Amino acid sequence: MSQRGELPKWVDVGLIPALNLLLALLATSVIFLLINENPIECLGIMIKGAVGSLKGWSYLLYYTTNFIFMGLAVAVAFHAGLFNIGGEGQGYIAGLGAALIGLNLEFLPWFITIPLAILASVAFGALWGFVPGYLQAKRGSHIVITTIMFNFIASSLMVYLINYWFRPIGKMAVESREITGAYILSFREIARQFFDFKYPASPLNLTVFLAFLVAWAVWYFLWRTKLGYAIRAVGLNSDAAIYAGIKPQRIIMIAMAVSGGLAGLVAVNEVLGAQHRLLLEFVQGAGFVGIAVALMGRNHPIGIVLAAMLFGLLYQGGTELSFAKTHINRDMVVVIQGLIILFMGALENAFRPWLTALFFKADD
Amino acid sequence: MTTPAIELIHIDKRFGPVHANKDVTLSVGQGSIHGIIGENGAGKSTLMSILFGFYAADSGEIRVKGQPVKIKSSSDAIAQGIGMVHQHFMLVDPFTVLENVVLGVEGGALIGPALAKARSELKRLADDYDMQVNPDAIVGELPVGLQQRVEILKALYKGADVLILDEPTGVLTPDEADHLFRILGTLRDQGKTVILITHKLREIMAITDHVSVMRRGELVANFETKDTSVDELAEAMVGRSVLLHVEKGKATPGEMVLEVKDLVWRDSKNVARVDHVSFSVRKGEIVGIAGVSGNGQSELLDCIAGITKPTSGEIIFEGKSIGQLADPRHLREEGLAHVPEDRQHRGLITAFDASESSILGWQFEEELGHGFRLNRKKVVESCLREMKEFDVRPANPLLKSAKFSGGNQQKIILAREMSSNPDLLIIGQPTRGVDIGAIEFIHKRIIELRDAGKAILLVSVELDEIRSLSDRIIVMFAGKVMGERDSSADERDIGLLMAGVQKGVAA
């Protein structure tokens, strides 16, 4: 039987997402109208707040950094056929690695401490991803369940550790002391130190470049290495993978460790870059946003970078909106995000049959 | 002449650039068995899907018993008395036969009355058409032949006068196929109309009254079965005369390459699916394993290819014992290539592009990239080279594997395994679902490889294929080797072994 015709690529990756985004914005507008706000004005505030100033851009890119790491983490697991819901916990535990090195090895020069701290973040995240991967591969425990549970374990464990181990005696706030040596420079600090230029205050730091670099590295890993090939083979068809001499159990454990390691890089952005200390719940839900980012970016690094920027825009624009409009709070922003995920992720194929029909009618 | 049961008039259907049915006009007489043959992708399944309401024709008309009808969905088709038995059964495995039969016609909130009605109706149908089946059996536990019978009963229960069967014998043993043909004969005698889609010429000759031949979307010929021959049909199908026989010289077997000794493999229920099997394969010969599908051949292949670990016994490949290794990667490095039986699920990854599928199993090769890297350019180049050599169409390494026809997918796999220059090639079902033109090509390649001094182990359920390719034939039945014959053995002799009959004594 013949295959149904396929849409041209530009429709697939360009027009369809654009239409879905438009639909999401229309639905958002309806909600603004329901609360007696002018949707065009509100959307204007959001966009201007995110991309209308250097400060807006800085926040946008700071959020984007976390979302890229988490989106990539979800994508790598997804290519191995696994749904990693545990990015939140993996990123959180990774903070332990960053803080242990950052706080204890401050006597070493920064160019040794920082790479070590980054590696430790990745290693702790990878470990927290590997354990559910091991349980899936060797014991058949479902990865979705175990990774969710591991989020809770991470959360409780970190509260205990931060409170009893990291919190300096006499300090009220439940957080570690400040990392004074081995932290990653913020844009503001670089501008002041090296260029004598006043950069607006923002948590944006050099980790953003690491995010783009890692996005490229993940693409290379999945599509240009033998291990990446094996991971995709297992994810698409594990019987064929076994035939090809690939061991799916091994691949599952590797993929989950890589995924956890990528999630762990969020700790680099937060603990070493933005906060310079270990805080409670510093991941702030980025692990869950990462699922939406990977979904929208179709598990491809380019798509993930673009989707992460869109979510960065929503986060920053939403914050600005809640400042500008007194009766719009951050929950409203969550509603808008939800609509975008709904239309671009869950209803991704809503337009497809209709567009396909249109295209092939035009062809005849 | 009576009104035809089904008339398809000027049916035309396109899928994007593919013209699947070109102005097809077909008339099926009432109370007859009408065969439709054609190569893969000739448009037979599309045509039947239009008749059964899965697709809408772009233009054309369908008449049932002389009345023009619109068939927009399968329920329209069922209402018109058309039933279809699909190649892949549409049955709910954990349900009983009875529950499957009433599926879709439960007729109310309570299932009881429908089941009671179905039970008596099923008994009547079974008696009328000689189709006995236990209504309370769990469908998933029935053999394939009986599952198919349930599909037919389901269609009849829904009042089908016209029954479409899509490649019905692909999954059946010869015995089961014979029984199916008897059932179809009875159905015809009772006034039902049967449309049989197949690419097996022998079936057409055996049971149809009329036959239509499709080629590249067109209906190219109609015959009365009694007035035509296998050769004439084959020629109409491919548009040129084809060799049904394989030309090959005498084998010159050399040293031992593979030796299987007393091999046993037990499944999770501790049933010996491979039962004390011993045989050997030498350089420069083709050893064929004949047998009805499901008699242990697949499991035997899996053991040799390192996919499953045998329970006991020994496999010796080039002097080394490999049975307990179960490491396909290592075996490939040692020179064992494997064309798996199920190409869609094992031989390639349909979501990969052709170039990626063309390295499946060989992905760790140093030639394809140093160390951990995979050199995309080299992968695409080697794929293109293999495609040209094996005449894969279209020769586009970047096209998704799923987009190639069955025959071309098989060529991609064969090209991959053969170009590795193996010492031993094991091939499962080399031409299942492959069209005649490609079969000829594949057979030629297998012979060439043998003549180059390689050892080949062939498993096929097509006895003709085994007989025309093999230098020695091993027959398997119920996991055991029933006997060994040379290539000149007669078909009846092998057929008896396949049925488990040894020297006149039933096994």
C-alpha cells in the first residue's frame, strides 16, 4: 500500500509551529479579554519586557540556559525510548557536586576549581539519572515512576543536607555560605571588570555559552557517534538493536546517566553562576519545563534551543507583565505557558491533516 | 449473465505523487472466486481498501449487485455485505472467539443476548461451511489458521456476501492453507463471492475461477483461470517473461565453516523449540532448512546468530565454540553475516534513513569512523555504493527506510550483509513479500556468493525457493531435524518430511 504523501520540510518545521503558536496566542488573548485586559497591550508588555531592553534579554537568556540543559536531558533519554521526568531531581542533586567543590576547594586556582565543579555537577546529576536507569534495565522498574520518585527523594535529601551540613551556624536562611572563589562570572561583573561598562543587573553568566556548546555537543553525540547511533537504535526498535549487537540494557543505563548529567548542568548555571550558593529548590521547576521544551523542540537540539528561548521569553515577559499589571500574577503566566504547551506539543498534529489535504489538492 | 456482485468502474486514486490506481475497472461475478494478483505496490491492496471504505477513490464508481453505492467507511462496506479478512488479523487476543465475533455488533448495553445469539449463529455457520471452532477458546491461544477462521466467521456473522481476503496464506502452513481453500470452495458453492488478493501464482491456479492482474496501478489483464498458465500470469504481472528457475552450477563444498551439534533451545515454558539439532555447512555450499513456519527454524537462526543463548549443545564456527557467547557483534567481527527473517522489525529501523539502516549491525566498524565517531559522509557513500551495486530504487541514501518497497528494503539488508564479505551468511526468508523481479535478482546474488566460496545457511518457508537454491536440504519439524536430502529430492518426499512423516511412519 502506498504511503501517504509528506509535507514539504518548511511546512513541517516552519509553518505548522507558527500556526500553532498563533493559535496559542489567540487562546491567550481570549483569557486576557475574560479578565478585562487588552490582549494586545498585555502581549506587548510581555514581548517588550523580554526583548525590549538589555536587561530583558539578559533574563531571557538566563532562563533559556536552564531550559536548554533540561530540554537536552529529556531529549537524550527520549532518543533511547525513555521518558525522564526526573530532571528536576537530577539538577537538584547536581547542586551538591557544584557546592562541595566550590566550597571546599577554594584554595585552588579558579581554572582548576571551576572545571572540577562543573564535572562534579555532571557526575552527581548523572548518578541520580543512572540509578533509575539501572533499575529500569535490570529490574524492569518503570522509568517514569522511578524518576518521579527520585525527585521526591532528592528534594527531601537536599533539605536535610543543606540545613544540617551546608548552613553555617547561626545563619537563619536555609542555604550554604557563599562561594567566593570558584564561581562563574556574570555579564555584569565582566562588563565592570574588563570593559568598564555598566551592564544591567541580571543573573546572566558565562554558562549561557556552555548551554549553546552543549546543545551542539548533544547533536554531535546523537547523530555523529557510534554510541549515539546505538542509543537511537534502541529507542526506535530494540529488537533491531539486539540483532545489531547492541545491548539495550547497557544503552538504557548510559542514556539515563548522560541525561542526568545534562540536567546536572543546571546546577552550574544556578549554584556557580547566578546564586554563588546552594539554595533550597534552586531548580525552580526547570526540569518540568524541560519536558515541554523537548516536546516542542521535537527532541532535536536546534528545536530545543529555539523552544528554550521561547520559554525564556515567556518567563521574563510574564514577570514584567505581573509587575506592570497589578491583578495579573505569575499564575497567569503559567496559564499562558500551559496553552502554548497544549497547542504546540499536545495538539501538534491539529493542523496537519488539514494542511496535508490542502497541499495535495493544490498539487493535482 | 447474472448481475456481477461487485463492479468497480474507472477507479482512480493518487497518494501525492504516487498514482496507486489508474482508471481501474473490474467486475466480480456472483458466486465465484476471483483472484487479484500483482507485485508489491501494484495497487491491489489500495483497490480493496477503496472497496472496503478505508480510502475514498478520487474518481470512479462502485456498484454492488448492479446498484451504485457510496462506501465512505468500513461500516458502509459491511452494510453492503462486504467483509474483509486482513493480512494482519483484527482480533482482540485476550477475548474469546465469541466475544470477537460480536465485536462491533454488540447491539445494546448488555452483552449477554448478543453472545447467546452469536453462539447459535456461529454453530450454524460452522456446520454450513465446515469451519469448526470452539466459541469459548481464547483467540490469542489459537493457532494462526484458526484465528483466520475466526476472522472469516466474524465477516460472515456480520452478513457478508462478498469476502475479501488479503494475502490469506502468508501466515498459514500448507495444511492450513489447504483447509482454507476447501472453506473458500464451500463458500462459493453456497453462493458467496470471494475476492482473493495474493502474489502466489500457485494459489491462483488452484482455487480461483477468474483472475485479474494488476501492474503499477493498472489492471492489465483478465483471465479465466482454466484458460491460463502460471507462465502467462507471471509475464502479465511483471510485464516481461521471468525465469522461475534459478540457473546454477554444481557446488564444490570445501572445508567446514559451521557445525551445529546436538543443539537444544527451550522457551520460557520449558518446551524444546529446537530439539537436538545437528548439521554442518561447508564453504561453497548452500544448505537450506525447509519446514513449515514455526517448527524451530527461527529459534535455530537466533541461536547461531548469537541473539539467543542455546540451552545446551554446541555451535562451532570456524573451529571456535560460539554457542554460549551470544554476542552478535563479536560474531560479525568473526565473519558471520545475518539477514534476519523479519526485515521490518529486525533487519532495519524504519524510522532511520536508508544510510543509517545500511550500517545496522556494523555500526562499530572502524571503517565508518575512528574511535567513537561515526563519519556521516562515509556512511552515506558506502550506502550509495551498495545501493548501486544491488540496484536499490530509488538509490537515495537519505530517504527513510520505511519509504522503500519490501523488495528494496530487502536489497538494502542483503547489500549490507553481503558486502561485508562474510565467511558464513545466514539468511531467513530471503524473498518473503518481495516481488518477482527482485526475487530473481536476490537468488542470483546468493548463488554468486556461494560460487565465491562462501558458506550459506538458508531458511525459507517457500519450498520452491529452498529446492531451487540449496545444495543440501535439511527438513525441520517440531524442532527436530526430520531428514536431509540433496537438491534433486522430489517435492513429495520433502513435503512428507515437512508434515512430520518419516519413512511412512507419522512422527
